[in-house]
Amino acid sequence: MAVEIAVGDKVSVKKNGDVPLSFKGTVEKFYANSALLSIDEFDDADAQLVDDLKQKTVINYKNIRKGGKNVEPPQLEEGK
């Protein structure tokens, strides 16, 4: 069962073929198929990559978890 997310929510992302690092972050903005996340907690080994990304990245909703559960993409208003 998927859970809803909102701007400001704390989420986690696991490393996989589409995502170069695992981290915990905060939702900053929504897009049609992804969300802009700030990177808050990460492994020390990924520090250079996080710095290169300026502590932010865009992640597809299918790779975002909240409380260990998949997230449900928010309903975006037309024109946004």
C-alpha cells in the first residue's frame, strides 16, 4: 500500500540501477513523475557525489520510500 507524501516530508532512497546512492532526504518540490529531494543523510563514501549534486537531486517516485512504504505521486494541478 502506497502512502502520500507532501513537501517537507522526510523520505529515504535506496541505491539501484537508476539511483547512484542511498540517502535520506526531504521533499522540496513535485514534478509529474519525480520529486526534488534535498540529500540530508548519506554514507561518507558518497560525500563527493553529494557535493557534486549540490546536496539535491531529482528522483522518480518509484524509488522513494516513506516509513519503508512506496509513495503515491501527488495530484498536480494543471499548469504547474
